[in-house]
Amino acid sequence: MDPLLQTLLDIIKYIIPSLVVFLVCYVIINKVMEEHTARLQLELRKTTASLLTPLKLQAYERMILFLERISPQNLIIQYNDGVNSANGLKFLMESSVNQEFSHNLSQQIYISNQAWNIIKVVKEEVVQLLHTVASSMDANSTGIDYSKAIVDRMMEENRIPTQKAIDFLKAEINLYF
């Protein structure tokens, strides 16, 4: 047999087992690394969840507080001092709603998109209620007349605009905890 051919066969005899050993090692190391990465990701998710859970709970609490503050009956109690005209009281109440909303904008990153959308809709419903009732008032109407008209409208519709959002947030919190 030709010495060159013999040398080539000898080289192949050593390279093939080496390649097999290399491939087996590569597959095993790759598998171990994937498992390690998965374990680290799980640990990171647990740590993140433990850090975010109090922030999420606080956000839900703040949004319920926001909804309570912008509920028409609480706005009436807070701003109806008996001195303001209907338009003056409407302005104070609407400003308060918008200010409270602006103050709580950052909470949307901690609550679900659906909850945030409901909160935005309810805020707009409250503002719309304030406008609708104000547009039905006479120019000489007092804040007391305006407050009575708001309460009458809510009784007529048999609902408090903010209550459905509060109920939704409570239900969503119960899903988490």
C-alpha cells in the first residue's frame, strides 16, 4: 500500500473519533448552558415579580383613590361651598378631574391596558356629565342648583359613573392575588 494513502488513513482514523467526541461535548455543553440560562431567566422573573407586585398593588390602590376623588358625589362635597355659580363650580370640578388624572398618568404602566382604557373612559364620562348638566342650567344658577342637577341626573340614570371602573379594578386585583 502506498505510504501516502496509509498516512491519510491513519489521519482519518484519529480525526473521526475526535470529531465525534467534539460534537458530543458541544451538544452536552450547549444543553447545560440552555438549562442554566432558563434557570437564570426564571430567577429573574421571580425577582422582578416580587419587586413589581407591590408597585402594581399600589397603582391599583391609587387608581381606585383617583376614581373615588373624581366621583361626582365626592366632587360636590369637596367643591360646593354654596358661594360659586353653576359655571364656577363646573370649572372647579372639571379642573380637579383633569388635575387628578394628570397626577396619576404614570400608573398606567403598572395596570392592564384594559383597566387603563376603562379609567380613561370613566374620566371622560364624568367630564361629560359635568358639561351636560352645566349646559342645561340657567345663566343665574347657583352651585347648589348645579349640584342638585348632577345628583338628579345620576339618580335618573341609576348609576355612579366611577363605580363600574372601581368594580373592574377590584376584580382584576383579585385575579392577581
